Amino acid sequence: MNIKHLFFGLLVALTYNGFAQNNTKEVLFTINEKSYYTDEFARVYKKNLDLVKDESQKDLNQYLELFIGYKLKVNKAYKLGLQNNPQYQSELKSYRTQLAKNYFNDTKITQELIEEGYNRLQKEIKASHILILVDENAAPADTLKAYKKIEDIYKRALAGEDFANLATQYSEDPSAKENKGSLGYFSAFRMVYPFESAAYNTQKGKISKIIRTRFGYHIIKVDDIRNNRGEVTVAHIMILNPKPEDADQDKAKNTINDIYKKIQQGEKFEDLAKQFSEDKSSSSKGGVLNKFGSGQLSSEEFENVAFALTQPNEVSKPFQSQFGWHIVKLIEKNPIKTMDEMKGELESKIGKDDRSKKIVASLNEKLRKKYTYKKDAKQYALVSKLVTDAFYDAKWTIPANAKDFTAPLLTINDKKIDGKTFLEFVEKQQKTSPNVKPISKLVDALYEKFLDEQLKAYYDDNLENEFPDFANVMEEYRDGLLLFDLMEKEIWDRSKTDTIGLQKFYNDHKMEHMWKKRVQATIISSTKMEEIKKALAMLKKKAEPQDIKTKLNVGNVVNVMTNSGTFEEGNDAMPKGMKYEVGISEIFKEGEYYFVTKVDKVLPAEVKTFDECKGKIVNDYQQYLEQRWVDDLKQEYTVKTNKEVFEHVKKQLNP
């Protein structure tokens, strides 16, 4: 884990507890006349109460000292100008962007989409479709032409003509000539959202109304609906189908049958997959495939066989798909999870799906109601005339006199946006905008999009003003990042490089780092008396621990365990009945285990060397340096605590 993320994780949380059930706050202390208030102190104390392990840090008097020390360090960071570091500013911006995402989400719409998606996931639909291609930004004439074409096919399908034949003849889906329009089984999130919705809203055996997706116009026939089979993990062995020119057309079939006989004789599936499977992407892994659900593979035959297996390690009989001959072994079945278990996964899928447009539309509508905005009609008339038909060929550029259009075009509350900003926005839209004509209508459509973008930007800029929780977290991010950089500079780096200071600190505190009595020993354990007796006999003949294991652990059966090393008194690896005496012990029992030990050397209690306790010494030295540094900061800055207010806070936090 990145140390900064760990440090920050302890510093910042996204939940808050109210203080005294109201918004009142008083000055708790000042640093060089800058005030710090009771509400922040109480909020941070409550938030961190369950995180700290040191009971002394839960003491309010002690916590106030820690909090003042924290604020002193932040003041020092600002004094040193660390807030001007480009890396700091970039990291802070990144944190803010991540945090702000939660405020751009419509929880009600999102929850509705989660429930809709989860409910649809319970079923799998087998459907066929006919597609007439038309670009989503196509000209009205091209759109109308495509619609009339699909409308004619739709009427013929409703009149009873064979849907598969119509798909083969007219569908512009390239695969239709082979699959007659059949898409096989699929579930939610496998198709574009409008297509999915049409399929799920059409009854079995019926044909949907004409729908439009980004690919064009479709009609869908629902052939079957069944319960979702979940996902499955399998391994397989595959022998490729013979080529037409191969002399022996039965070779693949005979080979797969021979492999199947070997499996029935007890040979390992995984070994046979590595040796014989011609699916090179999985053979090295014993034939194991990534888990999949219905419609995710290109072979419905393979899916059906895989899902028909019921017990782990069950093996199918050989069967043929369009790719080759297979034998499938079931590894694991993964039924659909509960909605709570899938919530995060579903939210992620919604964010990447056309469904997210509903959330965006909802936010746009709310912001239009939330803020007061006004378009300057005169300025808009002047600016809009600058956009020409060159836009349609993505060759329009901002006119040289655009810099003259600095008068407000749009006003949102107290924020004014000029015409030049709108023209810059228009220039960036040339490759993605709808093919609306005439140009005046296109500019009107672009303005509406521009308005939504500017409303969102205004909303984003004012999150700290509108949401106290967001402002509080951002303040902690801001200070926390500065504090990390400052601590790295003043404490952590110094503790690693100040070898003289570190050695002196060790010399002054080495008596605090002592070894207890230790032994250099070998410990042998077993649950079987006869095996531990054999181990004891071998120990007495000076056999090495590895030789004892090799001799007594036969095949896959582990009869004895050995553990050699230096063990300190109280170590959990040492049996409680073990004696601190050089030599080989008699057999003794603790719980379910029999033990025998061989002690080579007894080491007395002694001071640890610097290298033996370096990690702890460095940590203690860092704390020592930090405390001295905080003491110095208290001399550098003037700190005044309002004791009366603090006593009042204590009563509220510890009634």
C-alpha cells in the first residue's frame, strides 16, 4: 500500500457526527491570533475515536494537545510555502475530483437503475433481431430512409412472415447471414440499454416495437425466457475440428475419446489438458477458463454442457462444438449474488452504460431548477452568427474577432460567462454533435448543452459552500496532504539519514530493548506417538531435521513437522513444556500433539544489537524528533487556549 494512502486513510473519513446537535461553535484556541473552533475539534475527535488504539489519545486533555500539535504543523507547512508545490496542488485536485463524484450522483435514480438491473439479471432472454444501420448523428433524410426500411420489414414480420428469413434477407448486422438474426441467450448489461429494455419489455414469442440505438433501428423477436443460470468456472480439453483437406476426418473424435478413457481410468484431468489440449490459452493452466455466464462464449453448445454439470469435479462426456471436440470439468458454480452483494458492481456497470444518461439528465434538470440563469439575447444573436456551415465538415474555427465578444452571454447567479467561452465550446463539439440543420438550430442545441456544462461547473465550484461535509473533508485533505509532505521533510527523511543522532538515541535507550532468555533449537511435533518415537531415535543419531521429514513424511501424508531456529522465551512456537537445557528432550505431550526438542545452545537475556531492533528504534526516534519539533513550534508560534470553552466541550463530549 502507498504510505501516503495509509497515512491519509487514518486522517480522513467521509462520515461525520454532529456536535451538540446544533451549529453553534466557539473559539477553542488561537495560533498567532488565527482561531480554531469547537465544532471542528469535536467532529474530528468523534470521528477518530474508534480508530485510535492508544487509550491516552482518547483522553480529551491529551487529544487537545495532539490537535494543537497538528494545527501547528499545518501552520508551519503554509509558512514554508508547501501549498505552492505543483505536485501537492495536482494531488489535491485529484482527491477533490474523486470526492465530488458522489455529489453528481442522483441516489434515487441510481437506486432505481440498480433495482431494475438486478431484477433483469434474474432472467435470461433468447432473442433474434433485424438491424437497419443509421448513424446516430445522421442527416434527417438518411434517418427517415432507414426508418421506412425497418418499418416495412416490421409490418411483414407482424403479418406472419418468418422472422429468421427476414433477418437473413434484410438485416444489416454482418452476422445475420450465418445466425439468421439469433443472438442466443443474454441478460442485463450485455446489450446497449435501449435494446436491452425493448427485449425485457417484450413477451415471449412476440416482436418488439421499432427501437433506435446508436447502431440504428432494430426490431426484436423474443424466442425464449428462462431463469438466469449465474456463472460457472470450468476446465476443458479441446481437440480442434479436422480441416476439410485432412485425410483422417475421425482423428479428432478418436483422440478425444482416448483422452476420456484415460480420465475414466483415474488419470488427472489437469495433466491431460496440459499434454493434449489444443486450446493453448488454457492448456498451461490445466484447461481452466475464466468464469462465464450465458451468452459470453461463442458456443451455445459448450455453455449448455458446462451448465448441465452439477457437482464440482464432474466431467462431461466428449462433445463437439463449431470449434472442436471437448471434454469439460466443472470447477465451481457461481449463482447470482444478492442485490446488496452486487451493489458496487451494479453501480460501476451503470456508470459505464447508457443508463448513466438518466442520471446526467436528472442532474441537469435539478440544476436548472436550482440556479437562476439568464441568456443575453443580444449577445447570443451576435455570437451565433459567427458559426458557419463549415462546422458540419469539422473545419470551422473561431473567428479572429472572437476576442471582442467578452460581454456576458450567460449569467448564473453572480457568475458571468462571455461569448468567447461559448465559441471555444462550439469549436470542440464539431466531431461529436448531432447533424442538425440549419446551422441556427444546431447552435441552439449546442447552447443548451453549453448551459448544462456551465451549470455543472458552477455547482462543482460551489460544493464547499453548499455542503458543509464536503468542505470539512476537503479541509482535511488539504491539511493532510501538506502535513504528509512536511512530516516527510522534517521527520521521516531525517530519521533515516541522521545516523549519528539515531546511534546516540539507541545508546541512550538500548536498555529498553532487551532479549529474553533464548534457545537455538529444533522442535519436532506429531499427532502420532509412533512417529514421534521414530523422530526421537533419528535425532539421537544426529539426523538433520530435513532428513527426518523426508524419511517420515511418506507420499502425501505429513506425519511430522520440524521447526528450527532461535526462540525467545514466551514465543508461541515453543511448547510450554519445553526446557531451557542443552540436549535432546524426552517425548512430551501438549493438547493433541507430541513433541521432542533438541536444544543446541541457551542464550541469556541481553541487550539487542542496533540491527536487531533497528525498526523499533527508528520508529521511537521519529516520535522523539516529532515531540521535540512540536515543542519548538510552540515556541515559534503563540498558542492561546480558552480553558473555559474547553471545559464546556469536555462536558458535552463526555457527559
